[in-house]
Amino acid sequence: MADTAGKDEQGAALLAEAEAKLNEGSAVGFLSSWFGGNSEGRKAEEAADLFVRAGNSYKLAKNYRQAGVAYSKGGDAYEKAARLNGLGTFEAGSKHADAAKMFRQAKDSERAASSYRKAAQLHSDGGRFQQAAKMSKELAELEEELGKNASAKTWYARAADLYEGDDMKSQASTCRVKVAELNALEENYDAAAGDFEAVAEYSLSNKMLKFGARDHLLKAGICRLAVGDDIAAVRAVERYGLLDSSFADSREGKFLDALVKAKEDSDLNKFMDAISQFDSVTRLDPWKTSILLRVKNTIRSIEDDLT
């Protein structure tokens, strides 16, 4: 406990020293223009180093919110130093990323999101697309956790674009899948199916990812079912068989075919039997369960209308 308390106090002292150093830099800014050298930029960098040390102390004290505040101030100071000294913004982006992690650990979602946005923008502006993509993806995950699906979808899409710009297609595909899943949860089934199909096609062209294409095609097919156009769903199953010659005989392919036939016949028992058989071997994930429940309710309403 004493050690933790000491680190907290050390963090506060370093934070105060950093603030003083930053203000000192602003005060001498006018004189530096007369006597040469970028004194203000140097002071900003020195202040940034102190802010980071303060953040490290707060982190060791497990005072994550204050650690986030210190790292965020450090990021701002590094950004100021970079602007005045004509240097890059890598350190600024990295410190805002550290701040985001601390705020997230402190359950301060609003500040975490703000820091993620700053980090993503700084890395993107600096041409560090992989780091920008990582920050965008982590922000998307945070927004998804908070139930802000529209914002999450936007940031997953941004991450995918950034990964693709850095030729990291596998990571981009992972983000595209998240966009597709969120589209489906918002009942944008056509868009979701198209995204899943695009990811499946890419996966089939990559030996390392080929096996995962079946799950993407299954998800695409479930979305086609959810649209409510049975003929389009039947055609989709046929098309998937042409895309992947092994799909029709796979567990995923047989499952999708059974679902489509049950939906076409408006047979709820067959639909539930198909789900039960598949789930007994391969546990359905929450996303599939959610969309299939919607399809089930559609079949039930059709049965009720017929009776």
C-alpha cells in the first residue's frame, strides 16, 4: 500500500512539474524568436517526457484515470513539440494510444474514445497506416461494447480501408466481417450478405484463409434467408457451390441448404431440427443465433397466417 501511495504522489509531483515546464516554454516563446533556437519546442518536449513519467507512476499506482490524463497531456505536448520543431508525430500518437488504454481500463469510455480518435488521426496523417488501423479497430471494439453499432461500423470500415492501404488484407477482411455482422444486426441484410461474400471470395484466393470461407458463405446465406426472398436464397446456395466446390458437401453447406429448404417450405420443425443438428457438433455463435431467431420468427408468422 505504501508503495502504491508513493507512486500516486510521485505521479502528482511529475504532473505538476510537467505543467510548469510547459508554461515556462510558452513564456519564453517570444524571446526565442529573437535569440534563435526553438526554446518553446524544446520545453514542450521536456514537458512531454515528464507527463509520460507521471503517467507511468500513476499506472504503477493503478490510478488508471490519472494515468490516462497524464499520457493524454504528454501526447498533446509531443504534438506541440513536433509542430514547433518540424518533427514527426509518432510519439504523440503513441501516447494518445496509451491514454486510450488507461481510460478504457478506468471505464472512462468517453475519454478513451477521444484518445483513440486522436491517435488514429495522428498515425494516419503521418502515413503510419497499420498503427492508425489498429487504433481505429480498437475504437470500433469499444463502441461495439457500448452498443453504439453505427459508430462501431464506421470505425471498423475505416480500419479495413487503412489495413488495405498497407496491404494487410487478412486484417482488413477481419474488419469487413465485423461491418457485415453489424449491418445484419441493423437489418441491412443485403449489404451484410454482399460483405460476407466478398470476404469469402478473398479467403478462397488465400491458402491460409481458404478454410474460413465456408463460415463466411454460411453467414452470407443466413443473411439472404433473413431478407425474405426464398428464390434469391436458393440461388445464393447454388452460387456458393460454384465459388467453392467443397462447400456443398461441407457441414456449413449442408446446414445452409437445410435451412433454405425449411424456409422455402415454411416448415418450422425442419428449420429447428437443422439448427439443433448443427449446434450439437458446432456451437452456434451469438450472431448466428440472433439472425436465425429472426428467420425462425418469420417462419412462425407464416405458419400462423396459414392456420
